[in-house]
Amino acid sequence: MGRTGSATLAAAELNVTHSAVSRQVKALEAALGLRLFEGPRNQLKLTTRGRTLLVGLTAGFDAVADAVRSVRTADEVHLAVHPSLAVKWLVPRLPTFEAAHPDIHLHLSELEPRAMRQRGADIAIRFVDADDLDRPGVEVLARNRIGLVCTPRVAEQLETASRLTTRTRESAWGEWTTLAGRAAPSGPERALAHLHMTLDAATAGLGAAVLPHCIAHDALAAGQLIPPHGFVEDKGALVAIRLAGDPTRSERRVLRWLRELAVETR
């Protein structure tokens, strides 16, 4: 919570509830007999003693993570990935990786929408906004490009098409209209839970969607979708986020493969 600046973000990284994080913080403050956070509930900041404790605990947790990694089988790499990236970008390309690297075993787990790390994961893969690009351990795989995509049939009546939106990225249409300098279709809005669901809805002809290029790449390559106005760069990026410490040989090979994938699907 001290590192993320938010109990909500800390809960997402730990895969626990917001209240569980708050209870642990209160219990720690009670045990130490001092306050670690100050300010209004929605804008908590570390106290001076809290900042001092954060430095020591961060080093300690990093040491624990390094120790666990040092005894783990060298050919195992644990990836935490956003569901849509896993379903539409990573998993379809795993057979190629496994054929080229039969000695490396990749383990995939779901990364929570707002989490930057996950307990037990060596590398997290996700989209981030510009504000998160300078965080420790963040490596840019590719700058993000977004575009309006739809089937050729929907494109014929694009001005009145339905707008497919994603609940985890509700700002997508607003960002695209600003960056592309174009108006959004005037049809009704249909909201879906994840990017991969929005992609599938667009492919089924239910409307137009604003999606990252790498998510829509395969559907575009197959001719199922077209981008009537092309793609534009936003300020975010597709990134890989590593834990502290030097990467293992297997992690370096996985990271190299991820960079290659990002180039291929740009």
C-alpha cells in the first residue's frame, strides 16, 4: 500500500479485498504503536516513519523473492497476464515458443485489471498508461496503438453503428476521437466486460470497437475486421514488468520472445 499509494491497487496486486489490506495496515499500526499513514481516507500518504519502514520492508521482501527464485527450477517462468492479452495475443503463439524452447515451462495466471505485479509471478504483462512507464521493473515492449475496427459490412454504415465499449477501458472511445480527430458512431452503446469480449463482438458484426492493435492483430490479418481510419498511437504501452533482481537465463529468453512478438504484431 505504501508503494502503490492506494489500498485498492495494493489489494489488486495481492489478489485480496480492499478491506483485508486496510485491516492488515491497522493491525500493523497497532502492533508498532505508531501511525504509518496520514491524510483523508481517499488520499492517504505515508508518514515519515512509514516511509522509513517502507524502505526496509521493500528490501526484505525483494530478498525473500530472490531466495524463492534461486531455488525454483531454472526452466520455469511464471507469467501473470491480463485475460485479453492472454486469450488474443499470447496463448495463440505459445506453440511456437514451446517448439523453439522445449526446455522452458511457462506457467500463466490471470493478472487483475489494475495490478502491476502478482505474488509468485516472475513477469507481469499488461497495457499501462504513460504515468506508469517509469515505474521500477517496467520494460516497454511496444508503444500502444489504438484504432476503430469493425467488419466490412458494419463499415458500410459506420456512422450509425453501435459502439462496443469495454468496462475495463471505458475511456477508449474518448481517447480515440481526440487522437484521430474523428467522431464516434452515433448508434447505441453496448458494454462488455473485457477487451477480448469486445473483439469477439466486433468480429460477430455487433458494432464498431476501439481496440489496441495487438489485440485485434489476428482478426485484421484474417480479414475479419478492418480499420477504416487506421491506427493512432496513444501515450501508453504494452509492457513487461519484472521483479527485483537479475533475470534468470530462462526469463531473459522469455523476455526476448515477448519483444519479438510485440514487433511482429505492431
